[in-house]
Amino acid sequence: MQKCAKSWGVFFLAKSVNPGAPRGHLRHKSGVLWKLPSGSRGGSASLTTAARGLRTTAAAASSRRIERILPRHDDFAERHIGPGEREKRDMLDVLGLESIDQLIENTVPASIRLQRSLKMDDPICENEVLEALQKIASENKVWRSYIGMGYYNCSVPPPIQRNLLENAGWVTQYTPYQPEVSQGRLESLLNYQTMICDITGMPVANASLLDEGTAAAEAMQLCHRQNKRRTFYIDPRCHPQTIAVVQTRANYIGVKTELKLPH
């Protein structure tokens, strides 16, 4: 809808520049939308470029003129980043300032202040970003993986996929600046620990290890703390990355490792 509106905006701008000029064609995916003046500056190519949001110099200027008439409603920054004009005004009133420029004058030393505008392209809307990302993603090629060593495709039951993987509630309640990542992950760990205790009959169960290698290294340290022996035997049939993690951890706690098959 936004692209269609932009296309009509391009048409009206072109007509206002030269209403009597011969017409070219303004095309869209659905076909010819209108005939545009062929003598307008930049021709139909520049206008089409502006309508698609591609940022050439002429197209950017044309796009800005269009957006003054048909403002965008899907700009990510406008919808998600920063306070609105009313909130800015309220904060400036509390500080006793007239404008953000005055705030900058009072807080940023002139010696380090940039005395020109930032060299940035015009922003593009969220739909255009998604379109660009989808185009990049479409170039991916999915091949069969033969890496093995613990990394395998698996069948995910629909209840897991629907209620966990596709449920944003598992990943959005908590900011990801702490090791647990999110409250959803904590809940899944508790569910796992409860299940292990039910199956094994043990009073407690640990469930905060990252992967197989980390779990093996923790097992090695548990054995070392229990009997204080300085040699730890590793089954050579373990995955190489698991062996490497155990050897790395052992090196820093003074434990010697040996690869040896069990008797």
C-alpha cells in the first residue's frame, strides 16, 4: 500500500513540475499505473527509483518531497526509538531549556562537538528493510550436513515447536544481559530438572550447563574435588570437541588427562 501511495505521489509531483509534458510510463509489479511526463528531470527511472526507496541523490530528494505529502507510517525509528515530541517538551521544561540544541550547547564541550550534520542516508521504512533482508536470505543454500560429532538434525514435536519455539513469551520477559538470558529459559531449566528428579528419584538435579563439552568438564572437576586425584582418564571415543574442552579445563586446575579405553 505504501509503495502504491508513493507511486501516485511521484505522479502528482511529476505533473506539478511539468503538466503539459509528454507522458512516459510509471510501472508497478501489478502493471502500468500511469503515464508520467517524459521530460521531467531524471526521467521515469529516477522516479521509479524514488518510489522504491533506493537512495540516489535525485531519488532521495524526490522521496523527501513525496513523504511531505504522503508521510510514512512504517518507519521503525519513529515507532520504536526515542520519546515523542510531547515527551521531549516535558523533559525540556523540567530542565528549564528551550530546545534540544540548547541542551547540547550546555552539555557537550564545543571543542569536541561536530560542527556539521552527520553524513547519513535517508532512513528506509521497515517493510523495505524486511524486503532487503528476505532477498539476502533467499540466496542461502541449504545442504545436507555431514559434520556429525553430536550435531544432528532432529524431529521437533509440534507441541514443542508451537508452545516453545514460536512463543515469544519464552524469550522476551527479561533483558538478555545476565547469564540466564531470560526468565523463559529459567522456567524450561526448572521443568527439565523436575523431570530428571522424577525419573531418577534423585533429590536434586543440575541443568545449567551449556553443552556436552562443558558438562564433561564439570564432571571431571566434580571427580577431582571428590578424591583429589591428579589424573583423569578420557574415553578416546568421545567427540573431539568434548575432549578438547575437558583438557583445557584440566590444564588450568593442575589435572593430567590421558586418553584410555575403559577395561
